[in-house]
Amino acid sequence: MATPIHSKLINKAAREVLKPAGLVRKGQSRIWLDDNKWWLTMIEFQPSSWSKGTYLNVGISWLWYPKDYLSFDIGYRESSFVEFKDEETFLKEVIELAKKAKDKALNHRHSMSSPELAKEFVLKNTIDDKQNIWACLHKGMACLCASDISNARTHLENVMQCKENRDWANSVKGFAQLLLNLKPDEQLFAMQDAIMKSRKLIKLPEIEGLFSNRA
């Protein structure tokens, strides 16, 4: 099946704006990734079921819990629907969307250029709800990443206190309990292992030096 013209224009705009900044398209999808080793900025030119065009979604997907999927853990919708009416107008509009997405990705790089800055970013931008199992986990992992062992333990213990008990939540709790049972130096290795597993499951390239600053 031939690729629709509006999809071609989205791909063209993304290549021109995002690729030079180091972002990579995920397969043949409308998703572009800024790979920062243990987290991704995910940019999605989301289609509509009813009209030709796109939404823009931009967010961060953490990799420190083993998973085989991408998720918008912080951030999501960045624009209302941009409808395809004619080629010239639509290309200009999606180029502007791509520029907005690039700016967000570059800002994320700057805001989380070290584990310490990442911890500050996560604590500031994650919901403050001790019954939100993902919020508790991400706060704990961000603190652990920055070697803030005391606060990491507090947030991971909050994971264990969450009332959610469906299978997926029990898996998260099992992961948190595993970390709580380890010594601090062992916890960091366990987190690195989880990141490597996520990268493999999502089919990202193998890397070294997880927590070195980005050049």
C-alpha cells in the first residue's frame, strides 16, 4: 500500500528537523526517539482515526524498570490536531511541530545531563501521590541513580505500600522489593541490569557507560 501524502510530509519534516539533532526514527513508524541511554525522549506524530493529519505527543520514557514497550512517563500531548488540507500548508505546519518537538528533546537533554539533575527533574515533574505506584517507583529510581540511597529507599518502600494489586503492580512491587533487599552498590548494578534489559526488549542499540554525561 502506498504511503499517504500527508504521512510522507510528516516523515520529510521529521527527517529535516529531528535527524540532524541526533534523533532516530523507530522503524517505519511516526515515532522518533532521542536516546539518552537510561531514558528516552519519545516524539510521536499521532494519527487520527477520522481525519488525515497529526497530533504531536512528546514525553519521557524511563528505562530503569524492565519493559518491552515505550511509555509517556512524563509529558504527552503538545498540540491540537493539525489537519491535512493542502501539501504546502501542511508541510509548514508539521515542520513547526517538529521544531517544537526538537526544542523539547534538547531541553530534556539539558535538564537531565547528569544523574543529580535528573533526580531534581523527576522529583519536580512527577505527581506527588504515594498511591501512584509508577510515581513512587520513578522517584525511587531517580534517587538511586543519583546515589541518594536514603530517599531512594523511602520511595521504594512507598511502592510496597501502594494498594494496587493487579499482576502488573505486583511485578513492580517485586522489582522494588528486590532492590530493597540489596546493598547500595548492588542496587546500582541491579538498576543497570534493568536498563539493559529494557533496551534489549525495546530493540535499542547496546551501549556502555550508562551514567556518563552526554557529550
